Amino acid sequence: MNDALYINLGDIVATIFLLGVPAILFFVFYRAFKLDKKKASERLELEKENAGMLQKRIDELNERLVVVEKKLKEVE
């Protein structure tokens, strides 16, 4: 029998398993990380928008407070 042509099926299965499983795990973790990064970016944009709206409301309330303080000083 020619040893050069003899192929061990167990070696092939072990090689596929040892190379395939880590590759699949890497791909799954990479996709999960990429998706999480996208969601984090979207959340950051929403937080920035929300912070801007809150700052605008604070400025409006501050202006109203100044007007009320002026009216109180006039009454005194």
C-alpha cells in the first residue's frame, strides 16, 4: 500500500474542528461587537440630542426666572 496516498479521516475531522470552531467563534463575536458598537453610537447620538434639548429648556427657564426677579424688584 502506498503511504503517500493514505488519508486518515480522523485527522481531517480534527483539523476541520480545530480550525473551524475558532473561526466560527471569532466571526460570531466580531458580529456581536460590531452590532454593539453601532447601538452604542446610536445611543450616544440620542443622548447628545436629549442633552441639547434639556439645555435649551434650562436656558428658557433661566430667562423666565430673570424676568420674574426683575418684576419682584420692581414691586419692592
